[in-house]
Amino acid sequence: MADDLDFDAVEQLLDNAERAANAEYDDDRRRDKKRRSRSRSRGERGGGGGRGRSRSRSRSREARRLEKEREMEEKRRQEEEEERRRQIEDATRGDRTVMIVCLHHKADERDVYEFFSKNSGKVRDVQIIRDARTGRSKGLAYIEFYLQEATLKALALSGQPIKGQAVRVQPSQAEKNRAAQAAKASIHYAAPRETPLRLYVGGLTDSLANISEEELKKLFSPFGEIEFIDLHRDPYTNKCKGFAFVQFKNASEAREAMTAMNGFQLAGKELKVGIATSDMQLGESGGNLAIGGDDLHEGAASLGPNAQPGMLGGPTDRLALMQKLQRDPLGGPGLPTNIIVLHGMFNPSQVNLAADPEFFNDIHADVEQECRKYGAVIKVFADQGSSKGDVWVKFIDPTSAANCQRALDRRWFAGQQIIAEFATEATWAGVVR
């Protein structure tokens, strides 16, 4: 049987089996290697790609932040440039604006625009002042040009007719208003504050025993601001014990009051005024009172070589004092009341009621509208017979009147400067009907 075996065939079969096993082994190794290669590729793509995407997102955010900052910086620069242009424009607007007076009441903005565009230059804006209630023109207009040279040409047109009526062209009052406001600001400049000073006021007996704090305030307030008044009264009779203390906000004003009022005759009694001291003897005996005698002598010396404590230097000083003490209703701003009079609100020589029968009604409406900005107004009266163009205004309280007086005094209106002053109830009753 051994002879029947073909050893070559068996050997070839074994070789084939071995090659097949080796080939399968090699295939397995290749597959494992391929799988490991794919795993490494996925890992590299997963790890390296994530870091790449993270860096890309970070660069994108930084770019957006820088772009936003550039946009904000550009916007801020444009706003600053716009503000500078606006400030320059506001500063030169008054120089590029003219005021038209005596304009025909039927002339509208187009008529004014076409007239001055043709004869002066490019017009930027036209404003005709109209009555707030009726909408009727008041014969006053403001014209703003683009170039300052055009205003010079416009001023040369004064006397030329618009709608058949000659107009008067004059510079805008803006510069005068700015100067008036600057002057008022300098007048009301607050100097460094002084220390308060208290005065002793004696001699309040007999006919002055019933004097009140309010009357003392009226007596001394012309010299300066008073912080308080301490009037000593008898607890049984409620009459003054003969003396009081008046404290001024500023020591210089207190010294002026002391110099002027010490020895002043009031209702037949001579006032004794001096600086209050801590060791003052509070009484009205015949002895000497510690009321600041040295300061009185210093105050008297300032009045002149022959002056004495408690006496005014001469007729001029006494007249000046009496002018301070008197309540002249039209002698300047004076003490605040709830009534003011506005001088210069209209020019009586230019009033033509035949052509404009509503003139004084318009003035009344304009003044009332403006004054209500500062408080409640009881009544407005335009004095048609006044040679100064007076308009009287009565407020509900002195505070409102004082605010209005400060705001309107020295202002310009329709080519005229307004003078605002306080008036008394007696003066009001004698003028207002």
C-alpha cells in the first residue's frame, strides 16, 4: 500500500496547505495593520482637528472684537466731529443772521426767502415770528444765511419793499443778548464767602416797643442778606425789651449797616447799633454797653476826619442812606415784590392801531406766555399811554417775580432792550386799570 502512495502529491498538498495558512496569516496581519492605521488617522483627525478648529474660532472672535472696536472708534470720532461742527455753527449763526422789522403781515416765508435769495445770497432758514394764539405774523422775522457775506448784502436792502411794504433790516440781537448774559453773570459772580456777623440793636423802647421782626428786617435788609433776627420780648406784655440782635450773612455788610444805623433817628428814638459780644450786658441802663465801640470808631473814621460814631459823614451820606431805606418802586431792581414792570416792550412811536388793532393784545399774550415760565401770573397789563413801552406783570408770589426779573432784565426784544424792575402794590394800583 505504501507503494500506492504518491509522496510528491502529498508533499505538494502540504506545501499548498502551508501557503494557504501563511497567506491567511498575512491577510490577518494586513487587516490588523490597516485597522490600526485607520484608528491612528481618526485619532489624529479628532485631536489635531479639534485644536485647529479651536484656534480658528479664537482668531475669528478676536477679529470680530477688533472690528467692533474700530467701528465704535469711528462712530465716536464722527460724533466728536459733528459736535465740533455744531459748536462752530452755533458760534457763527448770530453773525449769519439778520432781523427783519416792519414786515407786511401777509408776507410768508416763501416771499421772504425768494426776495433775499435773489438779492443777497443763499438762504438757509427763515423764521417769521407769529402770535401763538392766532398764528398771525407780528411783522418780525429772522433770516439765516449760509455765508456771512450775504448778511452784509441783506443789510444794504433796508428800506426795500416786500409785499409793497418797506422793511427794516438790522443785525441779529444774538450778540447783544450774549453780552447781556455775560454782563449779568459777572454782576452775579459769587465772591468768596465772608463769615457772618451779629449786630446789637438797642433803643427799641417807647414808640419802638411794638416793632416786629419783619419791620427790623425791612430796616436793615438794604445793607445785605440777613440770616436771622432775634427780637427779645417781655413774656407778659409781648413788647420788645428794648433790644434785638440782627445777624448778617457777610461781615462787611454788617459793618456797613452798623456804621450807617448807629445813632439813626427812627420814630423819635435814637438807635444804638454795634457788634454783639459774648460778654455783652443785656440791658438798657444808663451805663456803657459793650456794643463794639472800637468798630464804631473805625466805621466813623472811614466816613471822614470829622465824623463821629453813630453819625453820617454829611448830607451826601445821609441822602445815600435814605435812598437805601426808602422803597422807591422804580429806582432799580430794588427789593423783590410780586410785581414787575417791563420797560421797552414796545416803541410807542411805531404803534399804529389802525393798521394793527390787535397790537396790544398780541403784546399781552406774548408777555403772559413768557412770564408763565417762571411762575403763576395773576395779571398782565400793557400801558398804552406809557412813553417807555411799559408792561406790568403781577405774580402770585415774590419768588416767581424775582426769577422772571433776573431772566428778562437787559434782554433784547424786537430791537429794544428790556429793563425789568420791581414795583410796589401802591404803584400797581395807581397805574393798572
